[in-house]
Amino acid sequence: MNSTQKLLSYFFPQTRKIRSEFNGDLEVTVANGRKVLDSLNANYSYGSLQRILKFALSQLDLAGVRHVLLLGLGGGSAVATLRLDFDFKGRITAVDIDPVVIRIAREEFGIIESEQLQIVCADAFTFVKTQPEQYELVIIDLSIDDQVPDKFMAPAFWKYVRQRARPGGHLIFNTIGQTAGAELVKSELLQMGFEVREFAAVEGTNTLLIAERPE
């Protein structure tokens, strides 16, 4: 977005719809000097979702984090937040099942692969089940519109997520406001030995779980 487009957006907001097989109708909107990505009922990137993640990251010490696993790329606001707000210079592996979303992140928001950013088009469940690497921080932000698919609430998924977290590493889970689901996941993490903190109604909506795997 150049300076002219930014200025005009304060007077003439513009929205472009993009159809996705996985996420339905997505909208890229430029308004009030900002560009955001939304689904029908939820912000996907660069709005409230980015503020929620920023809050979560502010609860952690990122000094010892060398490699982040991001499950759910969206428009890439998590990548931008890590780099710009927290000056994170380590590696990020971002996983998203939707090639349309990956293209939007690249073309609309400048999220481009590099030595420090790997973008994988894959199902997050399959990725955590089959990839052997471990990470100091795993961010789970997986939704279709405003719902987290059931398989990402299931014990099997969290068993594999645990394997991807290094001892002493952390998980951030954005429940997209699903309070009952958050309690089930919290119970599962506690049974696996994690220390869990819960933050309700972040930005007035979402419940966050932040968990630490014991050393």
C-alpha cells in the first residue's frame, strides 16, 4: 500500500473478496490507513487477532527462543508481530493448509519466505504428527471462519503438539472464544504435565491458553 492509497483509504475504504476452497469468502479491506484480512465472521489478520497475539507474546520471555512453529499463517500478522514488535530474529516455520491464504499473505502483506521464514502448505495435524523437529515456541491459531475444527481440540492433536515442544518450551493456543473447548484442551495439557495459564476475554472475545512444557 503506497502513501496515496493509504490516504484515500480514510475516505474511500475498499474491500476485495477472494474465494477460498478451505475458508470460503475472504476479504482484504483497506480502511483508515490499514489493510486487514477477514473471513465472514472473524478477523484473520492485522486487526483484533494481531492484538490478541501481541498480548500473548508479551506474557513470555522470547530471549531463549530460536525457532517458532506457527500453526495457522493467515495473512501473516503473527510473523509481522514477532519481527516488528518483539524484534524476534530467529527462525519461523509457518504451516497453513490453504494455498489461497498463503498467496494473500505473500501478495497483500509481503510475507515472503527466506532463510528465517519457511512457509509450508500442509494440514497442521499431519505436520505435527509427522515432523520430528522440536521448537521453543508453538503458536496454534487454527480456525475456519470463527470456529476451531474439532480435530484440533482432540487429545490426539495435543499429544503430537507436545512432541513438537522442547522441554521448557511454550505453547500459545488461541481458542477463538470457544470457552468449553478451552477447558477441554486445558485439562488435556495439565494431564500431560504442562503448566497452563488461561486468559479469558482477551480483546473482549477470545480465550488464550499459554502453556509451558516442564524441563
